[in-house]
Amino acid sequence: MATLATIFRRTDAMASADRVEPVRAESDPFRLRALPNDSVYFYSKRIDNSRVVRQADPAAAGECWSAVSAAAVLLMIGATIIAPNVASVLAGYKVEALKQEHQSLLDRKRDLDVREAALLSPERLNELAKAQQLASPSSSQIFHLDNPSLDGHFAKAEAPGAGALKHR
């Protein structure tokens, strides 16, 4: 089958047989191939806009204040949403602090109760009485309040100078 490519190949082969190929020099094996777009050069021109003045936009002045007012409204809405949560967290901290204070006061009360019990123990009171040379009261000095003969009337001290006990 004859195609155009085979015809060219044959004619090239015949022509190359007649002519002598020049000897090509060996290329450097360490030479790098060219980078893509290496031949493209981008030029950057400096632009001076120092003399350009922006034209005033009359519609832009109202937009600024509307943006500020919108931001203020959003801030107020956000604050009203967040405020209860912050207040509940702070109240929780206060409750925990009060619980700790209550526990410390209970511990202090317990310590004071133990000290009071030690100070009011009968053994200690007897030691104090002996140190101050106190004696037990005689039987005539003791009045029992649950005595049925008193009939609910108790001895009452009169004004100073009266000197005697009076029964009603």
C-alpha cells in the first residue's frame, strides 16, 4: 500500500545515499534543556497616581453612617443575647464561692464546738473549782424546781437592800 509518507521516506533515503552527512559535535551531557516560557519577557511599568484626585461621591456619605448604625444595632442585639448567659455564669461563680464559704464556716463551727465541749467538760470544771478553792453547795442552798410543794411559784430576788427572798 502506497502512502505519501512512504513515498517521502523512499525519496529521502535515496537522496541521503547520494549526499554526505556532516559530522555533528557531541552535545554537552550536563547542559540543561530550556525552561518553558523562557523566551517570554514581562515588562513592568511603574504608574504614578500621586496627582490623581478621587471624585466625591454624594451617595457614599450616607452609606457610611448607615453602616455604623447597622453595626451598632448588631452590637446591641449581640449584647442582649449574650448578657443573660454571662450573668448566669457569674452567678454560678458566686454560688460556688458561697458554698465554699458555707463549708469553711461549718468547719469553723465544728472546731468551736469541740473547743467549747473541752472547756465545759466536768473534769475541767472540777479542776477550775479546786484551783479557785470553791466548794459544793450544801443541801439547804439547793432548790429543786420540779418540787410540787412550790406550786409553780419560784423564788424571786427583790430590789437591792430588801435582802430577803419572797414567795408569791
